[in-house]
Amino acid sequence: MALFAIWQGGAADGAALAVAAHVVPERVFSHRLETAQGAWNLWAASCASHFYRADAQVWIDPDGGACIIHGLIWRTGSAALIDARDIADLLDAPGARLPDDMAGEYAIARLHIDGTLEAFGDPAGLQQLFHAKDGHPILANRAGFVAALLGGRGPDRDCALWLGTIGYRIGGTELNASRTTPESPELQVLPEVDNHPNAEADRRLGRALATLEGVAE
């Protein structure tokens, strides 16, 4: 298990995440990653499991990139577990895709040294990702992390109405500051890089999250 958040400036200090994590981690990673498109902050708390060592779930590129996995991912052909370094090698450039023989329940964030952040969950949506409702460049696998970085944990009353009416939330979370990133087997490439092979589909993080929020709601 690796609880994580990755964000750019304009948010509170990552120390607030330690309180919001509600776990006693075996490893804590806290890094400022300088990329070609500015600095990203990474905070992750990982615990060892039957499948992974705590330090196998987060990989830091000395040149400024990173890869974080939460959950469990393997290759069906060989039944080999895939750790964060393996994922980083497979997603070695913006626009790369995982091989077809991958399975599991997972949330993954891959930051490239050019500043492109790619984040996605398993196709079944068993592990989720969250972003800031107001467009701040924040991505996390816990809704509370987004709220903690923005300094507020006010409830989302509109979303709570959906929960009581149909039994589940649509797009939102219990916290007003955060939104669920829609489930998709495709990588969500953030932010835009002009020479990226999928540049037409890419967007700056703020515009992307506004679009995703509209789709989800």
C-alpha cells in the first residue's frame, strides 16, 4: 500500500498529509522534483504487504521523475509482480502504454522528467484517483489528501444528496475540495507537452481537471 499525493505550487505544505494518512507507514517519501515544466512535490507513505516491500512501491528518478503504485499489478503471461521501477521502465516516455498482459487492482502516477504527469487506475476502477475541484494541480489516491493540501475538509453536501438518493456518489467525494477522477483504461496525460505524440488529446492540468469534472458530473 502506498498512499500518495503529487502537486505543484499553491498548496499547503505536505506535512499535513501525514496527519490525513491515518496509517503508520514503514517508509515516507517526500521529494521536490524539478522538471522541464516546473517543480512537482511528491509525498508518499508506503507499507509493506505480502506482495511488495515498502520501498518497491515508489521510485524516484534522480533526473527529476518518479513513479508510484498503490495496489497490486502483475503480468498474466508470467505471473510476475510489477513494482514501481518496472512501471517506470514500461512507461519510459509520455504517451507510452502498458502491455496488454497487465492485470490487477491499482492506481499509478508516472511523472516524466519533462514535467508530464500520467495517472490512471485499473480498468475496473477498484483503486481511485482524486483531483482538486478548483483546478489546483493536485493528484492523490485519497480524497482527504487533496483537502489537506488545500487546507479545508468541508463536506460536499450536493454529493451527499446523491449518496442518499441512489446509494453512491457521482463524480464527487464526501469532501467539497476534491473530485473523483473518472475511471478510464486510458492514461490521463497532464499537463500538455506540445511535442507529445498525443498532444492533441493532452491538456494543461487545470483545463484537464475542469473537463474531467464536467464529464464525471
